[in-house]
Amino acid sequence: MEGGGSERQTLLLLEHLDRRRFAPELYLTYRRGELLSEVPADVPVHAFDDTEPELKLNWPGRKHRRMVRHLRTLIGQRGIDVVYDRTFHMTLVAGPATRGLVGRVSTIVSPPDRDLTRNEPRFLAAKRRRLAAAYRQSRIVLAVSEAVRRAAIEFYDLPPDAVETLRNPLDLAGLRCRAAIDPGVPLESGQIHVACIGRMTWEKGQDLLIEAMARIDAPQLMLWLVGDGPLRGALERQAAELGVADRVRFTGHLKDAVGLLARCDLLVCPSRYEGLPNVVLEAFGLGVPVIAADAGGTRELVRDAETGRLVPAGDAGALSRAVGEWLEARRGGAVPAGPLEAAAAELVEREYNLVSYLERLQNWLEAVAT
């Protein structure tokens, strides 16, 4: 339960499932992560590493088979009626673990032609076949954006009528409560604060944003890179080499980055690919202007010149120009983001509200369980 988008969406579901209809239980590979303490007290948590020691000798497929047996046994012992799996890692386990036992609802959160091929290159063909079989076995497959839906249908050769789009919701009331919490990060007055929030990996594109910062002559512009990950060291070196280390702040992981986002003047989402970026939803809910790369499902949220500014993905120059234009408009006293922020807030309330999301998902879960 690390602090990623899928983990937060899982936590949201655990918090809000109607207890008159459902008794949720959570299954994890590892019992760890900062969000673990936020799991509701009435939700039993099971983890593979509770009872299964790390293997001294491992070979391809061994740990996977043990996880399948572990989950299958647990489903029988706990009397589980339906399984909801989210992210391809858990689908690889849940598919064979539930076969012939209980029904499943699956969610795909990123375009698999980009996400799976980049992050799971070993035995890719075998994983693709197994995932395709697991998704075909699901009673319903959900995609977090229309872009992800189309990519999943093509990549896994799924029947189009078996995949539905169910976009991630935003809990506005909860968001505003979290936003009121002091992030513990000093934001100096007189500066213009830009946030970029996400795990520090290639697909999130923080390197592009650092390059863009180096092209903008604005000493008062401060970039806050929130999160951690395998590329943090390389990103810190890049900022130093480009001469912008004094204008780029690395916060590491923040327990709740929403408090920082709410206090910033702009959110930039430079991802090379996305399913549906939760941080953009949060910025919309908080009235923070957004500049984002046109990656995957992002354009379903950021509609250029309507709800935010959209630039080509993978283009540091386009990012720098967009931020520079936003900055010039701000210096000139214009308020070009006002109508965009209002349109973004309306979009969130209309298409991403929690009540509608829960009703659709709960109906599917109940239908699959009967």
C-alpha cells in the first residue's frame, strides 16, 4: 500500500463500499506502505508475505505459483464471493486463483502496450498471454479511461463489449480535508510555486520538466518534485548539471502531497504515458491550474484551452513554452486560468463524482457475486 494512484483508489473503495451490501477484505503481496495505516478498521488485511518466507532459491514462476495457491486457499477459507483485482500484477495472480471458484471484476489502470512492455520486459510474451486469459476470464473488465480501454482491447485481443470505461472518481470532501493539512514544506512568499507529483520513473517525465525549467529565465519560479523512486538520484544530478538545482526542490515522499498541491500556483504533469492521472483530478478539485503532456487518458481530463493546457508528450520545449506563457500572463495581471478552473471543477463534479462511480462498481460486483 505505497502511496501511488492505484493504492489510493483502492483505499477510497475500501472506505466507501456500502457495508450493507459488502464486507470488503484486502489482499496484498507485501504488508507494507504508508497507506496501510489508513485502511478502515473493519477491513481484514491479508498478505502473502505474512506466511510465506522469501525464497532462497527462486526460478521463473515459482513465487507466482505459490501466490496463486495462497490466494486460492484464502478465498475458500474466508468465503469470498467476488474478487476485484486492480493492476496487472494482481491480475496475474487473481486470474488463476479464482478460476472455477468465484467471479472477478478487473481494472486496467495504464495502457498495457506502454506499461507492460516497459516495466515487465522479462518473459513478456508469456505474461501477455496469461493476462489476456485472465482478463477474458473476468466477468467484466474496467478501464480507467477510454484511451486505456482501446489499448487493452487491441493489446490483449479482448472483445470490445467485455471492456467498460469507468473513470477514477474524486472524493471532493475528503480532498478538501486533506488539503487543509500543513504539508510540512516551507513555501516562501514572493516565489511562484510549481508542483509535479509522482513516482520518479521514466514514464512520469520529471526529466523533461527539469530540462524545461532550465530553459525558463525566471528566478522566482520554484519547482517542487514530490515523490521518490529509482530515478531520483539521476534527476538530482540533472538539475545540478543544468544549473537549476536552486530552483528545484526534491521533497521525497510526503504522507499527503495534497497539502502541498493546494498551496502551489500550478501543477505540471509531464508524463510520457498515463492511464488517468489522479493528481490532475486533485488539482481540478482544488482549483489549481494544470499544464499536462498529451499522454494516454490525460486528454480526457485536460482539454486544451478548456480545462487546462495540453502539450505534446515527450517534448521539453513545449513544456517550457507553456509554462513560460502561463508565467507571462500571470506577470501581466491576466487571469487566463479562471474560466479553465471553473470548467475543470464542473467536469470533475459531472463526470468523476464518487457517488456515480460507486453505484456502477457496486452493481457490477453484486451482479458478479450472484
